[in-house]
Amino acid sequence: MTNSTPFGSGRTMVATGVVVSLLGLLAIVFPFVTGVSISVLLGALLVVGALFHVAHAFSAGGVGGFALQVVLAAVYAIGGIALLANPVLGLVGLTLLLVGYFVADGVVEILLGVRLRGEAGGTWFVVSGVLSLLVAGLLWIGFPSTAVWAVGLLFGINLLSSGIALVFVGRRGTRTDTERATAV
């Protein structure tokens, strides 16, 4: 019997989950290094994007298309070079984006929960929205010092929870295959 889940091999999924969880723990333990690394990676991706916009500018139709691609390339290049030149300052900007994201997410989830009032799960949207607003408020109150740890910590928590989910789903697939094999 194969050891599989709808997403692939259960054993491979468990191993991947363990690795992703460990990376998440490292990101949580070293949030500043993680945040700076994310800032540098984003800067590099923007510079590469700028190069592609320049390349595309020469195939864009007409002067207007060319000009728009060159402007986009300049925006990408300026943002990318700024992040690469000063990734810590980039972390400050990313933290402000996180605050904005959590505010928007919180408001939308609360509105969705209010709209679903009386239906199953509606309360959970309100709770999640309030928690998002709370996180936004905490990041804002501590700003700019929260920039040192917020991006890396939140990324680490995301990796850790994703890794744990992979382990549980992979273990379930392994158990299901074992049960199928013994039933035959």
C-alpha cells in the first residue's frame, strides 16, 4: 500500500512539516534576523521585477506602453534598492504594512461576523476581528521598536502553525494507509 494523503506521501508530509516547524521556531527565536532576511529578499525580488519590466518595455505596444513599463521598473528598482541598502528601515515599512493589514482584516472580519449574526461561526469572525485589531493596536503602540521583532515573529508563528498542520495531516494519511493495509 502507498503511504499517501490527497496532498502526497504521508511520511514526506510529516518530514516536511517537521522541517517547516523547526524553521518557524528558529524564526520565532531570531525574529530580527528573520525580519531583515525577509526585507532583503523582498528587495532582491523587486530589483528582479524591475529588470523584467525593463525587458518588457521594449515589447510593449507604443510609446505609452513603453513609458508605463519604464515607470514601473523605476518604482520597483527604487523600492528594491532601498530595501537592499537599508533592510532595517525596510522592516519599519513592513511593520507599518502589517499594522494596516491587521486593521483592515479586523474591520472586515467584525463586519462579516455582524452580518452572520445568529448563524454558526459568526461569533468566531467577530472574535478573530477583535484579535486582529488588538494585534494592530499593540504593534502601533510599541512602534517603532516593534519593527525589530514583529515581522520575524509573525512569520515564524505562521511557519510553525503550517508545519504542525502538515505533521497532523501527514500522520492522518499514514494512519489511514496502515488501517487500509490491515483491513485487507
